Amino acid sequence: MTLTFSTHENSLHSSLLQFPQVPKMASAIPGTNPRTSKTRYRIGDIDVEFPYQPYGAQMAFMSRVVSTLNRAVSDGHCHALLESPTGTGKSLSLLCSILAWQQSYKAKNMYTNLSHSKPNPKAMTDPKGHGGGFVPEEERSSAQQFEKPGPSQSGENRKKKAAPTIYYASRTHSQISQVIREYRKTSYRVTMAVLASRKHYCTNAQVHGRENIDEECKLLLKDRAVGCVEFKNVHKVKGHPSLQKGGCHEAYDIEDLVKVGKAVKGCSYYAARSMSEDAELVFCPYNYIINPVIRGAMEVDIQGSIVVLDEAHNIEDVARDAGSVDIDEEVLNKLQMELEQLCPLDVLVYQPLYEMIQDLLSWIERRKDKLEKREFQHFVSCWTGDKALRELHEANISQQCFPILLECATKAIKAATDKESEVPHLSGMAVVILEGLFSSLTYFFSRNGSHMVDYQLALQRYVKRDVGHFGDWTHTFSLWCLNPAVVFQDIANLSLSVILTSGTLSPMNSFSSELGLKFGSTLEAPHVIDVESQVWPAIISTGPHNVPLNSSYKTADEYAFQDALGKSLEEIFKSVPGGCLVFFPSYKLMGKLGKRWRETGQWSLLNERKSLFVEPGGGDQEEFEFVLKGYYDSIRRGNKPTFGRNKGANKKLTQSSFTAVKCAQKNNTDGAALLAVCRGKVSEGIDFTDDNARAVIIVGIPFPNMNDIKVSLKKKYNDTYRSSKGFLSGNEWYCHQAFRALNQAAGRCIRHRFDYGAVILLDERYKVGRNTAYVSKWLKKSIRQYERFDMSMEELRSFFSNVKERVSKKMVSVSQCSDTRKKIILSMDHDKGFTRLKDQNLDKSDHQGQSKTYEGKHNSILTSQGDLDVLRLSRMDVYADHSKDFISIESTPQKYTRYANPSLSIALSDADPDISIVKETPCTDGIFSTCSPGSIIKDEKSCSTSTTLNDGNRIIFGYEC
């Protein structure tokens, strides 16, 4: 594929469309925001606008996105697996490239429709009746392959789509908020929507904040006498000027839409759902895409769309959970009672369902005393394949009668969710249970029963343990999906392209087999930092007095290990400034160690070094945020934490949280330490920038709990079908789960180009080669081992005594390179008769989310991310909250003149390989910082440098002479 080198600020892909030359103004590009229009880079066959000068890793990332989508159009489907370390600008690169591709596709489709138009022969006799002789033919354009009618839209509405819709999904709402902040930095503005639950969106004061908000909302909508005023004003939210093109909330977040809803007394929840129908870009949590029940309830139509799953390192678990169900016997009894009451109303719908639940309860009664003992107060029996089918048949759930039951369930659920219906129906909780049960059974019986071997039918009998006391015996019916491909293949088949991305996908070779997906493009991008000088990764195998550190189940209970670990952390806390994140394999081990340290006085010694905070177990978000705020405050405000609570808070904190806070209230400590768990909330999607995490300490290896029956069943399943289905062995899968969690925790340390810190692995098992084989590539090559604890502490202190100076020199070097680059650009502008704007206002968001504007004091333009990093670090003392430290340029109107910008062009090979690994070195000349294992060629005519990657793709960068 031969591509031209373009330096025009804004051309409407004239080489593709053959349109007359348009003025080179930012507003000439459809779908872009003129206020943030930046340098454009030619990648493949499209122009991508990027707000800063991109790193080499970002260019490689964007080229992969573009080539994946191009192949998806030509081949029908193409999927990508893209890893780029935290702090490399992954989300911004993804958004810019994917939106540029979408806008380019729309432009191409517009030209295709025009070029395929020709005079209608009937116009010769009746010109007026046939458009003056120019009427497009009734033939499908290439875009119409995305316009198949979906479950939530008619074919007529679908034909309005000029390009595939982009669904951008992440794990949590806070991660979605971070991505939207990145979207605001781009020059692209398209119709968008953010899907979320009623819990986040409800603006009705009578309903908001209630435990059963979904049910309350539905009841209020059915009450015609009272009704919901906010629901009647949905149109006021949708049509609010601030959400329209050019409005202050054009790129809005959940909070923005809630503010608008409250201002106009309208329903933000249903407004968001309505806006998603016509949106070109939809943000949502994972389960809105992965879970078929939620996808149907929210009317999310992914047919022919582009699905982006960010933070996808745990997507295998999410898919398995989406195909599984667990229902307590008590819940089944309540469901049976509801169905019994509804039988007289519609016996054909509710009677079969009532009998099904009754037979299921009878089966549980017959089986519950014959279960096998697994551990203390826990009995379980499992069946798979034909054995599972026989057990379900005994409960009168057979493959023959299931279609009838499914039809009845569908009608019952529809009656309950119909806002216009006034007849009695199932409660909201009953609908959730019925949906979950039939979703899993549908997968179980699908494809003529071929997925029966991918499931485990289980019945458990155990004692429920509530906080502080034991509960009663509980019986749980479960249908567990062990093969995530059962769920994920439907998503891959429906969509045009699925892009899985994360900072820590490694180890990557399990995704293809587990998800049943062939990835046409795979990338492991390098880090943008100099790992050798900015990171101190180390394995410490012994504590003080040469006591081995080994947290395996064989030694974790030994006091010698527990005491040595406590002493080791105390010495590390002495050497590390700011904040430390300490990750444990499980809450159980963390609690056991905390108990021992309190008994021996070690806890107090640790707390004297750094204020201690403990990640709370469970799902209480308010409690978690309270602890996290205390940790940040302890680091930020001179280690004098204040613990004020919101006046509206109505939940009590657990004793463990109060203990952590009480321990933290000291003024003589240096920073703080947050004790957390791998796979917990602290390890996922929270930005611990700069002093918030100068060290990440990982205790032990975070293997999944072998006592978890689902873990042992999964290992056995993989061993059984390793050959026939191409799975990893059970042990390989088990190791992958551990090191993916480790890599995710380690990624909390480095968050931007000038960040620095230590990653410390505290366990002697890391000395064995196989236990570091799966560590992220950017980190693994620099890991050092220490046999003596005192030597490791000496090196750690040396690192932190010098690293600030090294990073400062790098900042100065980047700043000087940037000045040189600007002089070159200004010189080029002068030669070409253009004038460069020299002052820009930078918009900064503070911790409270209020906008503060700082005017640039230097007559220069921030043209690179390095410039922004330098500016941000030089103003550390001004901005209190480093955890939300970012600069947004989008809100300040700027004037642009026409001048020749440096451009970059990437030629994409049609024969795209499966895997591409790009290497990157620190900036030496300030112009660009990409290096490759391939050849480097100097083009004397254009004064540009060409780098050929492993796959033969050619990256050309530099400035025109």
C-alpha cells in the first residue's frame, strides 16, 4: 500500500474523495472539535489528529487499531489484542485512532454513494418526478453491511448509520470517567452516550438512594396517578443546549448528565438510553456488552459495531461469570410463591414456570443430604456433560421441553418490564433471578447441547458466614460456565471488530484459546520511561537476619516468616519516601499477618514509619473511598490527615476501617502505606501518581485460591480438553491468572513519563526462573535479585537518593529538545510566511473537580506530552491531589493559523502479522523517540528517518525540508 506524506492542517481526504481542495481550517473536518484540533498524522490510509506529539509506542498502537479495522471491513471480522503499559497514553491513542477511522469511513461512504449514482432512464420522460435525472441506484453500499436490523432497532432506523457504532466498555464507572477525560483532550466530537444504572443516574428525589431503586422506578412509571415527573421530561435532558454541538457538556460524563437532569427536572437514566440509540460513540461498563441479559434489557445492539474492552486483563473471568448462575434455595422458594400467585392470571405462561421451580426445589431436597464433604461445614456435588443433563432431567428440565419453558419465561419477563402494562406481574428481583437462570440454561442447551461439557452443574450445602457471627445452613443451585468462549463467541460474531486492550494483558497466549477468538493483530508496546533509571525492580528473598520469605501455604502460618516480613516492611518504609502500596495474595493472609503484628507490636512500629491504611473487603464503595481519601490526605497534607465525612453519609464503617484510620492519625510519619489485595479495588484502575505510590511491594505470588471449587474445576476442565480445544494446561492457566494479577498490581507504580518508583517482590520463589517468566516485558529485563537483605536496602536507599536528580535532568533535556523543536517549527513557519500563535491557556482540574485556569507564562506552545509532563511536575506544589493530575486543553478556545505542521506517515502492510513488538528508547534529539529491531534509513532528500518494524511496516517521521 503506497501512501502520501501529508502536512496539510486539514484536508478532507482529498486524495480519496477527489473533492475540490477545501480551506485548511480545523472546522472543515467532520466530527472534530476546532478548539482542540492538533497535528495530524497519516496512519495507513487515514489522517489521525493527536493533541500532542505521540510517543513511538503510541504510533505503533494507533497503526494497529487502523489496520485491524481496515481488515475487519475487508474480511468481515478482525479482532485485536493490544497491550500498552500504564502511563503510555493508551486510552488517548485508542480514542484518536478509532474515531479518526470512523470519520474517515463516513467520508468514504459519502463519496461512494455519490460516485455510484447515475441517471434514471425514466427521467427522460418525467424529469421532475425522478430528481432531474440524477437518482441513486437501489444498491447496497459497503456501509450497509453494518445495517442489519438488530434486536432493538428496526431496519429503517439502522440504515441511518453511516459508520459502525463504537462501544467503549471498561470495568467500572470511575474508569469510564477517566476515559471520557481523555476523550475531551481529542479534537473529535461525535454524538455520544454514557450508559449506567439507575443508581448512578436517577434524579427523582423520592426514589434516588433506595436499595431497590430499579423496582421502585418501575412501580412509579406504572402508577399513572402519580407517575414520574422526571421521566416525562426526558426530552428536556436530551435537547439541553449544553449537550449539543459546541455546548459545555458536549463531551459529557455521568455527573454532567445528572446535573442537567436535576436542572431541568428530567430523567438522566432514560435520556442516556435514548441518546445511545443514535450515538456514534457509547461508553458503558463491561456487563452491558458481555452479559446477554443486561445487553438485552438495555437494548444494546452490537450488530456490526466496534467493541472496545479496556482494562481487559480480567475479561475471561467476566465472560465466565456472565454465563454462570448461583441461586439460593430461599430465593427459589420466594420465586415459586410469586409464580403461584400469578398462575390464575395466565396459566399458560406462569404454570409451566411454577412447576419447573417446584421440581427444581424437589430435586434439591432429594440431593442435599447426599453431597460430598469438601471442607469444614461445606458439602458439594458436581456434574458435567451427560451427567448434568440427567440431573436436570430429574428436575424436569430437559432439552426437549426447555424451548417451551424459555418462551414462557420470555413472556413473563416482558410483562414485568412493560411500562404500559397495568396487570400484576413478577417483582424486579424475581425477573433478575429468572433472567439469570434462563440465560445460563440457554447457553447450556445451545448448539444442540455441544456446550454441556463446558458447564458444571453444582449443588452446595454450607453455613453462611456473616460478619461477626455464623449463619444458617444454605443450599445453592449453581450452573458454572468453565469456558468463556461460550459467551464471548456471540459477541465476536455479532460485532465487526473486538479490540481488547489493557496495560497488563501479559501473559497473552491464553486469550485466544480461552475466548475462542483468532486475533488478527497483537501488540506488546514498550514503556515510555527509561526503566533502568526510573524503576528499581527487585526480588528480595530473605528478611533481616537471613530469614527466608515464603508466603506459600506451607510456611505462611509460621511466626518466623510473619515476623521477618513485618521487619522487612519496616525497613522498606524507612527507605521509601511518600506512599507505599503493599499487595497480599488474599484478604485471609493480610488479616492473619495484621493480627500477628498487632500482637507483637510490629503494627505500631510500621505505623510509626508510615500511616497505615487497610483496603476493606466486600463491596462497600463508600467505605473504600473513605479509606482511600485518608491515604491520599496523609501523603498530601504534611502527613496530618483529616477525616471528615459527607453529611449525607448514612452507612456505618466497619471496625477495621476505624482501626486503620485511628492508626493513621500521627504527625511524625513519612508518607503512608496502603495494605491491599491483588485483584482487589486498589489494584484496578486507580491512578496512584507520583508520591501516591513511590513503591509497590508484592508479598508472595497471587495464585488463585486452590480451595475455591471453581478454580479446581477449571484446572481439571483445561487438562481434560487441552488437546481437543487447544486450551492451556490447568497449571499453565493457573500461573497465568497469578502473574496477570501481579502485573496489574505492579502497574500502579509508574503512571507517566517522569514518574519513578520501586517494584519489590518479597518472596524467595521469585528466584526460580519460571516464576518471573510471565512478568511484564517492560519490567522483567531489569529485575535484580538480592540474597542479603541489608544489601538490598542499601541499593534501595541509593536509588531514591539519586533518582530525583536523574529525572530532573531528563525533564530539562526534554524541555531543551522541545525548545529546539519549536525553533525549527517557527523557522519553517517563517520561511513559509505563516504566523505561529505563542500563547495558550491551559485548563487544570483540581481535586474537587472545579476548573482552574492557568495562563502560560512562556511564549511557547506545548507540542508534546513531554512538555505537559514537565509543566505538571513543575507545578506539583500548586496542585494538591496528584491522583487526579491531568491537563485538559479542550475547554479553552484557541485560534489557529495555517502553517505547515510536522506530520508522520505509517504505511500498513496488507499482510499484517499476528504479533508486533515495538521497542522504544528515551528521546535523544527531541524530535522523536522511536527505535526498532529493524533497519533505520536516512532519507537525505526529505530529511526524515524511516524505521522498519519487525513486520515490515514502515514508520516515517521527521520534518520536511
